[in-house]
Amino acid sequence: MPIERKLKAIMFTDIVGYSAMTNKDQEHALELLSTHDSIIEPIISQNDGKIIKKIGDSIFAEFLNPQDSIHTAQKIQSNLKKRNSVCSKQDHIQIRIGLHTGEVVRKDDDLFGHDVNLCSRIESISPRGGIAASAELIEFIKDGFEFPIREMGYIKLKNIVNPHQIYKIYLDQNDYQTESDKQLQQNLSDHGIEILDMDTYTTRKTFSAAVLYVKNLGRDEDESIAYGLTENLINDFSYINNFRTPGFNETLHYKNTELGRDDIGRKLQVNNILHGTFLKEKETLKLSFELLDINQGQILWSETWTDQLSNNNNIRSHILTSVLSQFGMEIPQQLQDSLLDKMTNNQDALEAYYEGKYCSDFLTSKEDLANGNSLLKKALVLDSNFVEAHYLYGMSCQRLGNNDAAETALLEGQDMAESKNNLQGLAFIYKGFSTLYSAWGKWDKARFNIEKALKIQVDLNNNTVEAMLRLDYANLLNHLEETDLSIEQNKQASRLLINLEDDRLLGISYAVMANSYLVINQFTQSITSGNKAIGIFRKLGMTNYEARLLVIVGDGYCRTGDLENLKIVVESALPIVQEFDDIFLEGKLNYFNAHYYLNQNDFSNAISYIDESIELYNSAEQIRFETQTLIEKLCILMENESDNIDPIITKIERLIKKLKGTYENDLFTALKLYINSNKDNENSDNPNDLLKAIEKPRSIIPVTYPLIYWYLARTYHAIGQPDKASKCHEKAKNNITTLAEGITDMKNRENFYNLYFHKRIGEKLS
């Protein structure tokens, strides 16, 4: 059929969280999809629309004019909203809708073109249950405009070079009036949508292609070759500046999909697809690869050839050269040099390596890890100079708990990599050492090696691997209590990841940063970074990660006394945590509830929730958290003059013995000093020892210090030492003032001073 080019209004829809629904209950998810189709399809038809195709849980449709597309979108969302209002939450169907108008290319019964892919991206940033439209569509119908709209702003759509001005279309005037400009912006931020300042934004020309999982046309035993070749190619493309390739885990998701390649490309938000097959016959691979431009639906490059499996690097180099030439690009010299040498000259060693890696990565049991370990060892027996096999064998030994064997393998791999000047391999060896020594708790050695790995990757100019190493480095620095440097490394990683448009890793970067800021009592910055991470994880549908970040942000709200937001966090996180049966996180949420009620002077509910928290920590075998929460319960009971504290003291002491050598709690020591000071028997413990210990210079004031000094003040007061009592009381109040500096909002700072124990500390000693 001839190719047609026409101006069309187009629509993409997508069910929010459908993958999670399918994983939870596939039969129920299919029922909801059927209901979804029965609601949407007639509305499209009634408004002179045509469904081009259904793409899993998405619908792609075209319309004769933009007005019809808007009426359709409004009717769909209105009907779904009405339906959801009378359904249980588990039966809700919530969708996003994206609208655009532009030139499309019709081939057979499908539509292609840049504007089709642009519309697909617009749908991905549409508000949940809402409608997002391009400025082009709004401009097209502005005369006699009858639809309530509000500008969202300029948004960088993934792998689209220029940012686009996007609008939200409301269902009606009443719907429009329920949301202000400020509320819309906050809602976008809460879901990971960043609005750009076009006065400062710099456009950067990039190209994008997804490497689909290479298809094995031969025996099942050869599947490891497909796995290895796919991962190698994705890693190779990450060395190309201005070339964007989805990560291996994203690609793996579409390994056995029935979706067409152009549809996979839209799901992965790229403009090109690299697809390949191979057939292994004895020592030879028959390879067939092609590069598809999904904007035009055209094949840019296609080739079939044969090569030896041992020529793995040559195969990769040939594919890279062929693909990059389509965009006027070349392989960087560093990558070209690294591909000149074979990984190994022994084909049997290479096959054992691929099989071992495949086995280790697709773990379903410890037996798989052991099998992978044996295969990697076999690869080294066949070729002791195989650097990559040394690295993977060392890592599999470490995962099996054999740290000495892991260290030996990595040392041998280091010698080989240095003798061969294999910089890529050497960087991974150093990363392996860092992982091993971190597991051993040898933080200085871990740091030495990750810094060496990082230096190599900076020189090799692989921004993706560099960003990942910086995130590992930041985590390591937190263990070394070098939090400021950790935050600096994280900021460098986040800048790289923003340029790479790697949302998943960027979310993790903000998450680590939130934790770092919390450690140094920069509460506002911790909450800000945490909320950025939550927004990204919501956008990506990573609900488990979202729950974990909600807990970190909840910690910030709990410490600052922002009870309103604390309650919102608990209500948002609890259903997710219970769905994943994460009893530790549920314990944290109950802990937050305890403090919510404590700060409202509802001691009954506070104790009830703190008891639930302690029980959940116990079930999760989180002894530190169980101990700390019991100590906080003891504080509450003492302030309410409870007589029933001896059993709690005994339990805390028993738990601390379990943590012997790894745990000290100065607050518990201060509490016992105060308790003993009020007893008739002579106080055998000396408060001066604790005072001396906590007055050692510290770069960071622990959040428990105000309470420790306060209980010391009360102890000295009780034993008749008013000068020391006054000194400790002033220290307690000064610590609160210092901690308050980590809160930039004045209202929240006032909440902080009004926290239950902070108010008590502000009172006179009695």
C-alpha cells in the first residue's frame, strides 16, 4: 500500500499500575482490562475516532479533529471517575491520556512518525486520571476554545531533544476549580514531573536506541550466549556520549513479549530499535541484526553474517560501528581499543563464562549460584588469563560466603588485567574488591578500591558506570561517617543521571542523599531529596521503592514535628507496606503513629502504637530498632510517672547484651542514672562518666543528645549538684537550637520546638 502523510489528532491511553496488577493477580487484571476496553472503545467510536491498535493495556487512536479527541478524553475520564466512585479500591481503573496533533505516516493499518512517538511520551507524563495535551493541539483549536485548561509548563520528554509545552485539560469547569496553579505544580512534582526554566535550559542533541534481547534460534543450551551478547552490547552503547540506551533490566522485561518492535520502542521511550538473532552451529554463529527507526517505521541497517563465538569483541565492534554510522557517529577510541583484544581465545572458556554468568544472574536458589560458580571456575581452568571470568568468579565466591577465595580470584584478575592493560576489566576488578571489603566491614580498603575503579571509568568516559560507582562510593562514605563528601558524590552522580535521563538511578541517588541529609540533621534537605525520589518511583511504578522512601521522609517529618505530613506519609505507605508484607517498614509506620499521638498528649494511643512497633521489629529480627523503641517507650512511661518500668529495663538490658560489642546507648545510661537518683539506695553509677563521654568533640550532634543532657540535668538536680544540673540543662536546650538549624521553614521550626520532649526540656527543672 502507498505511504500517506496526513495531519491528525492522536491519542494514547495507559492504565496506571497495570504491571503491578498483573503481578499481583493476573486473572483479576485481565478482567479489569476487559472492562476498561468495554468503556473506552465505544466512546472513541461515538466521537468519530478510530483505534489504530491496542498495545497491552494501552490504546492508540486517531481522530479527524482535535475537538473530537478532547471530547473523547473528557468522556472517558468522566465515565471512569463515576465508575470508580462506586467500586472497591482494588477494582478501580485509573488511566492517563495524552493528546497531540501532528503529521503522521500511514503504512498499512498503522501510523508512524515523530508526532506519534511524541504523543506516546505526553501520555507518560499525564496526571493519573487526567489528560495532558501538547501546545500544538491547544494552539490548533484556540479560536472559540471551550475547554478548561491549565498550563503545566515546559517538560523534557524522555529522548525527545527539545522540551515541550504541555497543558492539562480538565473534565469540566467544576473539575478546573478544584485545583489551583500551585496545587497542579505540586501534584506534578509529587509524581516526578519536572517543569523546566526555559531561560536557563540548554538543549543537547542526543540519539536513542533500545537493544532488544538477542533471540536464540538454536538450542536451549545456547541461551546464555544471547544473554551475554545482549548485556555486552547495552554496556558498550553506554560508552557513547549523546547516545541513550535503556538498561539491561528494562530490556529484559520485553524478552518474550508479543508486542511489535515499534510498540516496544514507545514503551521504552526510544526512537530506534536494534534487534538481532543468532544460530549456533558447532563453532560458528550465524548472526542477523537490523536497526529500525520507529518514527518512520523504516529499517536503517540490516545485515546477516557468520563469525566465531570467540570473536565476541569483533562481533560487538561490527554492530556498534554499523549502528553508529547511521547517526554520523564513531566508536570512541577508548572503547575501540578495549574491543581489539578478545575476552579469551578459548571458545569453550567463553561458553562456560556465559553459562556461569547466566546461571548466577537468574538465581532461583542457592544451587543456581553454586552451579554458576562451578562454571566460572571451569572457564578459568580453561583460560587462566580470562579477566572478566576472574571478576565474576570472585563475586560468586563472595555471595557464597567464601571471602578468601573471592579475594584470591580478584587478585589474580588484577594481575591479568594490568598485564593486558585491560582497563575495563581492571575497573570491574577494583569494584569487586570494594564490594568484598565492604561486606567484610573493611571500609578503608573498600574506599581505596572504589576510588581506583572510579578514576578508570572517568578516563574511559562512561557516564552511566561512573554515576553508578559514585552512588556506591556515596554509600561507602556514609559508613565512614564522611557524610559531606557522600552528598558531594551523590550530587555529581545525579547531574550525570539527569543528562542521561536515567530516572531509576536518579531516584536511587536522591534516596541515598535523603538518608545522608537525615544523618547530619539537615531535615529540610532530607525531606526535599526524599520527595524527589518518591516522585520518580511513583512515575516509574516502583511502589516498593516508593514505600521505603516514604518511610525515610516520614522520619524527617517525625523529627521535625510536621504531624500533618507525617499522617499523610503513614496513610500513603501503609497499604504498600502491607501488600509487600514488609513487617520492618510496618514497624516504622507504627512508630510514626506513636509519635503522632504522643505530640497530641494522647498517651494511651502512643503506647499502643509503640508496642505494635516493638512487636513488629521483634518479628523482623531488627534488634537495634526494637531496643531503641523500647528505650523511647521507657521515656514516655517515666514522664507519665508509671511504676511499671522495671520489666522494660530488664528487657532492654537483655537485648543490649545480644548486641554486645556493637551497640551502646547513652540515652539508656542517662535514664538509668536518673531512675537510680530517685531511689533510696546509694547511686552506684557516676553521672560524671557519661557527661565526660558525651562532651567529646563531634561534628554531628546525635538527635538523642537533648534528652541525654536533660536526664543528666535531672540526675544532678536530684543528687544535689545544682551547678552541673544547670550546665546540662543549658546544653540540652542549646542542642535543640542547633538541631533546629536543619529546618529552613519557620513554621516547621516552631513545630520542632513544640515537640513533646522538646517542650519538656524548655521547662524549669523539678
